[in-house]
Amino acid sequence: MHFNSQIAAQYVTALPLLEAWFCDPKNEKTNIGVNAAGIRGVAAGPAGSATAPLSSYDTWANAELVKLLRGFWALGAMQSSEGMEALHAYLVESVESFWLSRGFPALARHQSYRLCDSFIKWMRVGAKSRPQIARAVHDFAHIVVNVPTLKLLERLCDNLPSYSTQMAIEDTTVSYRQIQAIVREVCRQYGGTPVLFDVFARNEYLARASVPASLTAASERSAPVRGLPRQLAKESVLVVSP
């Protein structure tokens, strides 16, 4: 697969800053992985009630965190891509079952993936007493497949699979796995890990959103790493939404 060399070079240049952002707990702005924007489009109980989508997600995620910290998962098993895949599959089944058990409309598969990947990414700072978890997330977790990551991948590669909210479960699963494989190949060729690529994509998305459309092309030519030089000059870190 061919990758856009300019974007790839920007990613490589950004890697030290992406590492710094990812490892700094002050940069995690959600309660437990998902905020109001991240839960948008997910149906649960009446708005404002204890069964509203975000409250329901928090209940599920906190219960799974307790299981993890109490040894439900052997931490050693997470230290591999196979172990992380097993945890991911379990969490997808768990959140979908939780939603149905509450009498909520069934989660679409792309929603399940988004919630689970956001929760896993949050665990890098949420499980403070378990540094093995942070390392496993850093090395083996998935990107969150949503608008910021898809927009960058559309620019980066020449054959991105379709990924739509209207797709059937089976098609969503196939496309999701293909997208994760593409990101792993990017990391194999250029370094980093999928979650660092995730941070890069979100920074790019926010930076592009702040630039008028008429200036985007010129800005791409003049700035080696969109959105990063100013933050580097301030010896700061990325400001990235979940």
C-alpha cells in the first residue's frame, strides 16, 4: 500500500511530542475515556436521567475497570497483540450485552468499537497502580476509528476501506480490522504505535479545523508538522480532544 510521503514525514517528526503527550496524565480530559462529544449518536435512556448514554457508559466502564484491577484479566496476557485482541473482543461483547441488559437500543458495532477503544486508551492513565497496563496500551491498543482518524487516513493512503454508520455488523467488523491493519503497517514502516498515530490524527484534525479552507494547501506546504511547531516552541504538549 502506498502512503503519502509528506504526511508520513510529518508523523515521524512528531513522534517525540506524541510520546510526551500520550504519557502525560494531565492530557486526559475525560472521566473514564469518553466525554459528551464521544458518546454522541449513542442511544440509551431518557436525556438527563441516570440511564443517559454518558452515565450508562461510565457505569459500564467503571465496572470493567474494577474487574481489571481485581485480576479478572492477567496483566501478563495483555503484553502482546494477541492478549490485547482478546481483551478488546471481550469488551465489545461486554458493552453490547450491557446496553441490551438495560433495555437500551442495541449499539451499532462501530459505536461499540469507539467506546471500547476509547476506554482502553484511557486505561494508560486510569490504571495508575498498574504500569504494565499503560505499556500494553501504548504498544498494542487500537486507534479509535472516527472522523479525525478516518480523515487523516483518507489523505495518507490510497485504498482506505469504507467505514459507515449504515454498514451491517459483518461489514463493519471487516472494515474495522482492515483499518487497524493499515495503521499497524504505517507504524511498521515509520515507527510509533497505533495509539500514537491516533494522537497525531486528532491533532491534525483540530489544526486543520482551525485553518481557513483557502489557506489549507499553502499551510500544508509551509508547515512540516501542522499544529506542532507552536506547541514545541512553548515546550508544551499536544492539546488533543478524546
